[in-house]
Amino acid sequence: MKINGIQQLGVGVEDIDEAFKWYRKHFSMDILMFDSEEVAELMLPHTEGKSRARHAILALNLEGGGGFEIWKHTGKKPETIGFELQLGDLGINIGVLKSTNVDAAFKTYKESGLNLLGNVSLTPSGVKHFYLKDIYENIWEVREFSEVFKKQKGVNGGVFGTLIGVKNIEESLKVYRDILGYDVVVYDETGTFDDFKGIPGGSKEFRRVLLRHSDVKDGAFSTLFGKSEIELVQVLNREPKEIYKDRIWGDPGFIHLCFDINEMDSLREKVRQIGFPFTVDSAKAMDTFDMGEAAGNFSYIQAPEGTLIEFVETHKIPLVKRIGWYIDLRKRGTHPLPNWILKMFRFMRVK
């Protein structure tokens, strides 16, 4: 099996139109890959055993990186978190965006009146970054990284990774290292950290481990998705809370981290052997899952701390919707799509 990169970070919201507009304006997530109103019938293990009506939008940033799957329950009232998330709580704490110029991004966000959590600082490996909250109290990190697919007018690219609160780093590494292949440890440090001080709960003592891949990805969309990193954070002098305790998948917050893959059948066997079998497996229900403008197979596993990890094997994507031009990825190999094809996504930009 092949993991080709982060396809998207799921973001549950209460108002999907407002969210898409805000993420377009401030994060340049303006390429609309699909806009779908359906019933999530296969997610029963994570939706209290009930099919759930929902509205989902997949948006990308052509500067590169993963996209956002903006997601709203339409069959029930979205249940917001009942407490202020503290750094180290269990699950996805922070979505990480990449930027070629962190200082310029900080200046732009400050002038726009966004909720910045402190100033530009350095990670333990010496990389410039800063944190902010969006209008839904989700925390984002903007981290400097020079890789760009196609330079845009905005100040940031797409999803570069996530910061995940875990209960036991060694246990969680079974998923992030052994299954997802993040086999390079950039740093593994314990203590209190100046760059965390502006984040709620950030003054506590932590063990933090930053991971990246050693291999070069070569799937169909790898050139667009680019490299990624995952940071695992374990708070040592506080009992962390479960971010989604008494709530379900799709409720507001970071709902899942999704990877583009090939060879779903071999992945199914690998995760079973490691001890994290699929909790959801669309391939067992149908040949391909059709979302109208895109289609493929998807599956989920759940990491030890509760994070939902999605895998998508894409079968069909739109290139130019208005003329009905789609590409069927089952009819070609798994090597990267030519850049000129990926750049056709610009015709799906929403201003």
C-alpha cells in the first residue's frame, strides 16, 4: 500500500457557508473540489449508530498542501465542545498550515484583526511559526516551509500537518510511525516551551515529538499535497480531556485527518496486523463511493488517543466541471499527475 500525503483535514462547523467564505478570505482555501449534501450512512461506528445527514465541502489551496473538508451536520444540531480546549487534550488540537513567509502572514493576519495567540517564535528545530484562532475557536499554526506547488496571492498554503494531543506517545507511534510512515524524528523534547505559552494550557510540561516521512511520495496528487509533518504532544502534569467525549464525528472541531492512498486492500491487512482494524470500510459496501463530483473508496481507523484517521483511494475527480471534464484514476498508473493537469483546478476557484 502507498500513502501519498495528507488529502485534507476535516473541520466540523455550525455554519458551512460562513466557514467556506472565511477560509477562502483568510486562508485562500478557494478551490472547490466538491460540494455535497448527502446522508453519511457508513459512519455508524462514529455517529452513535445512526445515519447522519450532512453538508460537506472540500476546498484546496493551489499553493499546495492538504485541503479542508468543511463539514456540517444538517440532520441534528451540531454539538460544540463544552470546555475550552487545552493544549494536550486528546485528539487533533491544532491544524498546521504552511507559509513561505511567516512574518508576512503574521502581519497580514494582524492587520485583518484575526485572533493571534502570541507572536512569531521558533519551534525546537528553529523554524519560524505562530498560532491563531479562527472564528470557531479552532487553533491553527502557520509554519514556515519553502515548498510551493503554484504561488498564489495569499500568505499561506494548505495543510502541512497537525498537532495531536496523545495520552502515551509510544502507543500512538504505532499509528503515526508504523502505519502512516512518519519514520523520521525531527525532535523529541520534554519540558516547558516558550512557543507554546500563548496557547490555552501551553504553560504546562510536555513531551513533544515532531515526525516526518523519509521517502518521496509519488502518488497522483503528491506534487500538490507535498510533504507533511505530524507533531505528537503529551501533557505531563495535567490529566487531558477527550476532545470528542459525548460528541460524535462531524460535530464542530477537527473531526479527522485524511490521507490519499493507493492499494486499499493491502492497507486493510496491514492495519489489522498492527492492531488498528478499519472501523469503517466503504469498499466492503460498494465498488466505489460516489459523491457526485468525485468518487472513490474510503476507510477509517482510530488512533489510541481517539483521533480518527481517514484513508481515501480516489477513483474520479473533476477537472473542469462546467464542461464535464473528469479524470478516472483507475485507468492510469499511480505515478504523479502532470502539473498542467493539477493546475487545471484553478478553474474551480470560488472568489
